[in-house]
Amino acid sequence: MKTITRKRKKATANSAVLPRPAIDTVASQLDLSLLERGRVVMIGLGGIGQIASRYLTLFLSSLKDHEFRVVLVDGDTFEPDNTYRMDVPDFANKAEATCHHLSERFGRPELHLRWLPEYVTPANVKKIIAEGDFVLAGVDNHATRLLLSQRLSRLKNGVLISGGNDGVDPAANQRGTYGNVQVYVRARGRDLTPPLEKFHPEIAQPADKSPAELDCLELAAAGAPQLLFANLAVASALCNAALRLLLPAEKRIYDEACFDILQAISRPQWLW
């Protein structure tokens, strides 16, 4: 696992820097202990993860008085055919390329960015998700979602926010505009929201495999084409759910949010 910690370049008059009083006002309303007690882990740096990791890192970078540890995880490599739905920083491992890019763009001494160029597997999941971690997942298969959920269920404290979309598949009548985000929270050894698989049999008994289990031909054939704008909506919903957890609770956080970008529909769900 590699580490990058770099100083920010001196801001210029044209830099998009939020004035200190404004960001201080925002930070004063947040409970950042969920982010500081462990690491912030972003798993999956594809179409969803690329967007979510950028804005999550920008948000953390703006909180100058706080120290954060961020880990970016993906075993895949950027390819030329990814460019229709991703802002590809470099044709290299996704976690490494993204980490370098975000460090150059948003790095500061107290923001420790690291990368792990691996897929999540039963052998390494304990290393990837540790006690107290705040995890965001933008993976595209149910097998990995189940593994992440099962790992969190064995911790006393932790957060897992998982988002995805159905992809474009005319044969299955899927136009790729639907998406959802699930929020799994544990505190003091208790589930505050349901595990990802609790109300989703397709996750509890996945018909697919994780990328680590696929050979090169299977990897090339796996996954449905995705819409950039659907990925953007899922990434936004991931960040919104993270923010909701950091704000004072007016009511219990939703367990899931479902949306369709063409129908302009977004609905929270309370399943427990």
C-alpha cells in the first residue's frame, strides 16, 4: 500500500479556494469523528468512484484543521475505452493513477492519500476494511458488495455506503438511468441500518463473481455499458449519504435511496 502526502501549491488569485469563514461555518455543523476515528476508504475507481473520490477528497482537503487518512482501492487498469464515461487521469492502475491525480490537485500535509492496487478478496478484506473505517463502494458486482457487507458486520463500528446503477441492457429492458445507494452503519457492535444483503436477495446470493475471480476474457465481457450521467447521480448520492451521516440527526438516516435520472425521481427508503 503506497502513501502520498504533499503540500498544496500556493493559491493564486484564480484559484477556486473557499474562504475560511465559509468553510469554518460548514465544519462547525459536522460531526467529523466518523471520518477521523479510522480511515476513509474508497473501493472501486471506475465511473462512479472516479467522480465520488474527487469530490470527497476536495471536501476533506477544505477542512484544514483536521487530519484524514484516505485509501483508494482498485485492482483494475484504465483503458482507452473507459474515456466515454470517465475522466481518465492516466492509463495505469486506477487506484494509483487516481491517488496521484488527487494528491497533485488537492493534497495538503494533513491529508494522507494512499492507494492499494488490488481487488477486494476474502484474503485481503480485513486489510482493506478495519475497525472504525468509513467506506464508500462504487463496485459493479454483487459478489464484492456481499463481501464488503459481511466484513463490516464483524466490526464493532463502521460505515459502508454502496452505490451502483443497472447499466444499459436492452435485452433486460434496462436503459441505464436507474441507480441506488445503500447505507450500512454499525455502532457499538449493533446494526443501526440493515446489511446490504438483508433485503436484496441478488446480493445475498450473487449470481456474478468478483473481478478477482474472473480471467482476462471474462473481465473483458463483464459489466453492462453505463451512462456517464447515471454514474454522476450515483456518485452524488454516495457523497450526499456521507454528508447526511455527519450532520446532526433529525431522524434516522434512510437505509437506501433509489432514483431514476430520466424520471427525476429520488426516494429514500426506511426498511427497518
